[in-house]
Amino acid sequence: MSRSTDSGGATADAPSLPWRALSSTTIFGVAALCRSFLFLCSRPQANGLDQFLELLDSRSDPSQRTRGLLTVSNHTSVMDDPIMWGFLPMRYNFGLASWNKRWGFGSHDICYQTRPLALFFTMGQVLPTHRSAHSQYGGLAQPVVTQAIRLLSKGPFPADPHLAIPERQSWSLQNVCVDPFSDLPTAYTTDGHDSHLSPSSYACNSYSWFHIFPEGKIHQAPNKTMRYFKWGVARLILEASECPDVVPIWLEGFDQVMHESREFPRFLPRVGKEVSITFGQKVDREAVFGEYRRRWQKIRAKAERVAPETRDLPFGVLNDQLLYDPEAVELRKEVTKKVRDLVLDVRRTRGLSDEDPKEGLVETWMQEGPKREVKWGPNLTKPRGRNQLRRNDKMRGAPPIGLIPPLPHQNLPLNSLLSSIPMPKKHKKTAFAKPASTAHHTLASSGPRHDHYDRLRSSHASSSSAEQPSVNDLIHHLRRTQVSNGPESPFRFVAPRSVHPSLRNLLELPETPPPRPRPGSQRLGIVGSRRLRRTAGPPPPESWLLGSRDDAEEDDVDIAAAEKERVIYRLDRLPGTSYPPKGSLIDTVLRSMATYWDWHVEYDGPFLAALPNHLKVRLLSYIAIYAKDRPLGGLMRGLRPLFEKAHASDSPEIHQESESEVNRLDLSSAIGRWLSLKQLSAELLVTEKPSAIQRKPKESVPSSWEEEYDDEEQEGNTTTPTASNPTTLLHTPSPTLRFSNLRYLSLAHPKPGTVNWNSLISLLSRLSTITHLSLAHWPIPTVTPNAINARIRHPNHRSLIFSYGGTDTYSASENNWAEAAGILRRLSRVTYCLKWLDLEGCGDWIPALKWQDNESISTAYASSGPEWNTSWRDIEYIRLGPGWLPHIDDAELLPENSISQSGSSSSSLSSPTRSLAFSAHAPLSPPPPHPALAGRLGDAEPASDLPWDVEVERIKYRRGKELERFRETVQAAKAVQQWVLRLRREGKGKWVQFSFGLEGIEEDGLKKLFGKEWVGILP
């Protein structure tokens, strides 16, 4: 079917008007349906959408576009692509313009099974992509990759060298994917049989927007990880005429809408699910991909010097030299790895922990194999020539550089291949053990390559037997590629390959699976032929198999409490060192080591002590953040293996000099988890064994050899009893400080119920050098923490019931801080050298810092709490922030430019006063609420058994109480500040700088937190 090119027909600039109208209608209808589903049946959340829309608006003018747009994301569901349309406003999906409509890849074996499906996805701007697990035409050099490269470049381009045969250039009922109102030869083929409209043949599609899922298949992992990326995305970046703008995207929750394991009805998406899409920042092209593209140009120039015919290759087409060159393959690997890291950066902004590095390796997924049998269709039963088979063999044996994994062996019955082949009259032995190296049929451009492609096309129209392979060729082909379809012998075993554990850990290979049991080796009983148990005796109790769950349950409670109160974990909580810039090599290595610290302790334990001391000090801070939930109790032995104690064979001078370099220990999240106060005392305080020490006079170093000779003569002439009989003294054992220059110590975030204030005071009394101390998130000071709720009766008057300890649950409401104030006074007396104190997150007992004894009320400002003008007279900085954030929209509090991670100064008086909202490891803002609660509440799900209005009131009440508690904590910290400053002013002491975590918050945020009295809250 053909039409003349008239008004509304196809031109070199755009397809025909009916074709464009049908395509726009399809895209608009799908986008409208998905947007209705999102905002009526789901709970959507879009992050970074405004900046992405600004990027699309900047591309609206075709004359101003200078490069394409490439978006990359993970692939978790069949609904990923259409639902992404629904997040865009409808104005971006309306009209005939193509600048705001994306192009993408679609699986040929799924999206193009029937002609109606093929027409629908063609109208939706989807290119048919062959997957090697289902088709022999897949790979890195297939025609759709060439089309994608040309769509990202300045067009138009002819459909060569993948031009469809003339019979397929016109529209018909069997050929529905071409423009029926066009006479232009703009149809290309993907396998030599089909034909599809070439979008790169029209100028309107220059510098288009192209979206790709580099994983190549749906991957739904419980821990939200990704598969390795296929190398096709590297071709799009390297071979486009100009480097496209790359925007990484992270999709989350789409797998719940259409899960792969869903039951009836499988064709309907699930409603009421939370879905989110996060658009990353536009990548700096020159900084990230500039060097890669220059390396690709050098590789191409080298190939052109070796083979001059490479210059004649059409744009977006590669020959064998450029396709399989080791440098080109390695370059594609690096670019693909870089793109995957960009998506991981966006994933990290969603608060997800870093994934296992093995997830990004091809070797990790080689064990998986294809999930389904190979479906190549009946075309393979009709071979089209010996050369074609050899080309398929070459592509099948090529390295895995395609969009998909290497092609598995095909299972083709010999009878089906030989049924339509006549028996030859003469046998001809092949002259080579391997087939000749011929190029793929899609790479035909000119000369012999083009003639060969013409012969391929002519083979479909003619049935000449000259193009059919001989029986010997087929048998030789099947011997190399066919896998037996018959059942394997039950006694045939293949021993799995094993690797030594040391090499397996070094190469990050998965563990060797255990051998399968021998079939037929099951022991049968005598009576009734019942199978006997392999282990004698009854089965073990379930408690033996599960073990004690007390520790695990307590850890779950801690995590739940942290999520409820949104506790702040600071990497730079303790000053005294500077941290590497975020994303640098040292930062990446330290973060990775801390994330998998249990693995490093187990396998690298003997070598961790060899690290430089400045790295050990920083590594402890990273462990406090990234390994706080790791089971390190049975691996860490005090501070070992990071800081090993001196052995008898070590030189004491060298060991003491090494330990004297350590002036900072950040043991946050360690107390009660992998370190106790008793173990810490044993690590910091070393007791020397009693020994007889020979005290000799220290010899002075002579200034010259002559002086040394004169001293020796003088010693020979004069002998004294002191020189001949050195004094022998008995050295009594006394604990000494192991780290003599220790100044900075953090014991923040202890495990609740495992701390003891008496042990802390006993330890700090021997650490007289501490000037910076962090006790953030410590519980109420009491000597009976487990008896706060306990009550006892009077022995004589049984009706009298009183608290067992000095602190009970009513101490805060009664303002009875006698015990807590006494403990803090003892603490101040043993830490008289403090200059910097961190009590963030101690809002439950902040009033104890200014508690006044009723008996000494006549004395002005007498206090039973800490001694601010005597023992703590040198303190110049105090942090009293709440240590958590209420459930409000953090985006309203943060300024537009977030402060990047920076290390604190080593000076004792210039430590940064970072607020809670500006902490480098503050929790991310919660997802947007349900549309019914937008602007009022958070992300709580209504209970199914309660009316909606009741649940709304419950959430409002809980959020109100949290905000009230936050205000009370800040007001209590403000009262302590005024009290301390008043005491210092009366005693003419040093001025103290306070921090409540409110620095840097905008005025609107302060008003929302504290109301009209926000000005008086500032420190």
C-alpha cells in the first residue's frame, strides 16, 4: 500500500500526519491512564521532578538542542516504563511534537509477538530488541542499537545498512509497522524478515530522548539491589555524535504493583502501593565521560589505520575490529560500570544501604542461567545458507558484550533440520576445524559486505537449493552447539569445580555448592521399605536450632526506636581529625570497610593492625556509623585487631611511640554491642608486671669521636661504686595509660541497659588527659538502671511503698534529680580537664545539669549538680541538642544548598556547630503522605479496622505530642544555657558556647517548630 507524498504525507523531516497523530494518541492515552492509576489508586512520590522538567523544557526548541538525552534506571516491573509516563504532567504527553516523548527498547519476543502488539508498541516509540536467550539475532551489533545511537545524534540517517527488502517497504496487513502514507524507503529490518519504520530517518527525531534499562530484564530483589549492566548503554554514550545528557533514575515500589509472582488476576496491577521515582542530577558530561569518548576516538582512529575500509562504515555500525578489540571491550566495561555507579548514587539518596559489590559482577549472575528454554521459533528449522550458519556460530561463540548474556546452546532436533534437506550426492570434507570468520549480516555496508547482504535478502525470495547447507555442514554444526535432549544417566555426575578459599575470597567468587546426593543411595528400612533417618535419634528441638533470640530481639527494638525518633548519627561527632571529601578514594575505601567490617575482621584480622594510626582513628568513626547494626560481638576483642597490645618480642620504644600518636578514639555505637566499659578499661589502662629494674645513669651522646675516646680513658682511670654496682629497685605494679596522648573520646550511642555510670566515672578518673568527651544519647544517670520501676515496702510500716532506687519514673515530673545531679557532680570532678562536652540526645535528664539542692537554697545559685565554676571551669563548648527530629517535612527546614560532608578541625575550640538538619548522616525526609493527608500528616498507613477520620486524629495527636516533646527538650536546654552562663558571669569564668542543633534552619522552619516564640529559643 503506497501513498503519494502530499500535504500530510511523509517527508524527510517527519512521518506522515496520520502516523504522528496515531502515535501521539497512543502515548497520551497510556500516560493519562497511568497518571490516573498513580494518583487515584496508589501513593506516588516524585523526587527531583522539577529539575528534570526544567531539562525537558530547555529542549523544547529543536534549533537549540545540541545533544540527545539519555535516562538510565533500574528495572523492577513490567509497569516501569508506562508508570514513568504518569509522573510527567499531561502537557508533556500532548501534541505532535516528539521532543518531550522518550524512545526505548522493548523485547521482541514479548512486545512483538502479534501484529496488534507490534503496532501498539511501535506507536509507543519502542524499538524491537532481540534477546539472545530467545533469538539468534541479539547482541551488541543488532540494528536497534544503531537506531538508538542515531536518535541521540543529529539526523536524518538512511536506513542502510539494515534496509528492509522492497516488498517490506510498503504497508500491508502482514506488514503493519511501516508508514502507510509514505513512499520513502525508511523501513529497516532486525532479522531479515520483518520491517519497522526507521525513526532516525527523520530530522524531527534528532537529539531525541532515549530511555534504557541496562539490566536487560526484570530484577526484583528483597534488598533492592540491581543486576549487572549490559554493555549496550556504553555504545550509546561513546558513539553518539555528541555526548548525550545522562540522567540516572531510581525506581522503587514498582515491583509491588506488578510482582512477578503475582496470582490471579495477573493482568491487573495492584492498587494501594507506594511507588516512588527519584531523578538524579544531570551528569557532568566532560568530567565523567569526556576521557572515555576521547579513548574511543583513539581506538577508532587506530582501527582506521589498520583497516582503511573502516572509514566507510555507516554511522552507528561497527566491524569486527571495533566490536571485539580488547581495548574497546575494556572501555565498554568501564563506561557501563560508571553508569551503574551513577544509578547507585541516586539509590543511596533514598536511604538504602550500599549493596554488595558482587551484585555488579557478571560472574555473580553466571550461576543463574536462563529461566526459560530458548524460544527461537520455526525459522531455525529452515536454514538460509552455510554462511548464515557460520555467522550465527561466530556470534554465538563471541564474548558477552551484547545487551544480554552470551547465547546458550540451542536445542534443535536433528530430524527437524534434515527433514527438508535433500541428501547430497557427494561428500565434501571441510578444510578447516573452525568455521570461517565472517561478519554479521547486519554489518553489510558496501562492496563485498553489501553484496553478501543482498544475497541474504534474495535468499528469502528464492527457494534455490544452492543456498541450502549440506548435511555434513549441519552435522558439524550440531556437534559443536547441540546439547542432548535425552535424559541424563542417573549415575552420571559432574564434579563441581572448586577454588581454594584464599583465592575464592580474593577473587570474590561464590562458594562452591555442596555435592548432590547420589541417586539411588537412599537407605531403605526392612519393614514397609521406609526410608531411615540419616541421623540417629529423635529430631533436635526447635530451640536448639533457633538458639537464643534475646539479643536479636533487643537489637530489633533499638532499630525500631531509632526509626521512631529519627535519631541522628554523626560521622564528625567528635573533633580532633579531618575527614576525606565525600566520594574520594579514602572515603570510599573506609566506608566499604566499615560496611563489611565483620568480614574484614574475620579474614583480614592479623593485618588490620598494620594500618597507619591516622587511618585507624578515622576508621573507628566510620565503623560507628556503617557497622552499628553488624554482629561484631564475637569478632571484636576490645580494640583488637585494630590496636594490638605489645608482645614480648616487640621493641617497647617503637610500640610506645606508635601508640603515642593516637590522640582520638571514636567508640560511638560500641558500648554494649561489641565493647564493654570493663573491656575498654583493660584496653586503655595497662598494668605492668613487677620486675627488678636496673637503673643506670643515662649516657650523654658525645659530639665527636675524640670526645668519646677521652671519656673512655677517663672512665678507665676512675672507678666508682655507683658505676660498678647499679642500683636495683623493685618496681611496684601500677596502671598506666596506654595511649599517653589521648585527648578525644566518644562513647556516644550506647546500647540501652548495658551502661554503668559508676564504671564510667571509674574509667574517666584514670584518663586525666581527656579534653573532649561525647556522651551523646546516654541514659539517665543512676546507679540502679534496672530498678527504675521497682517499688519496696517499709519493713515496719507495710503500707508505705517507695521507690527502690534514687531515680524512678516520676523523677522528671517531680523535678527530683538528686541522684542524677550527684552522679554528674562526681563526673565533673574526675573530668576537670574538659574543654568540649557533647550531651546531645540526653533530653530526658537535661534538667539535672542545673538542679539545685533545696537545703542550700539560701546560698546564691548553689547547686548539687556539676561544678561549673570549679571542675568544669575550662569547658567552652557544650552540645545539648535533642538528637532527633520530629515528624515534619525536613525539606521545609533545609536550605536549598545542603552542606556537604566536611571534617572537623583539630583545634579544641573551633569544632563545628552542625545542626541536626545539617548532619551528614541525618535521616532522609519521609516520603510524601497519601493525597488525602497531603500537607497535614506524614506517611502513616491507616488501619484497616478504623474509619479514616479516626486514624487521621490519631496521627495528628501522635505528631503533636512528638513536636511538644521536641519543644520541651529545646526549652530545657535553653534553661540550662541561661543557668550556666549566669553562674559563669557571677564567678567571672569563661564564656560557654552552646549548640541546640538549630543553626542554619530557615526562619519559616523555626516558626513551624516553636511558633511565635522562636526568637527566644535561639542559643
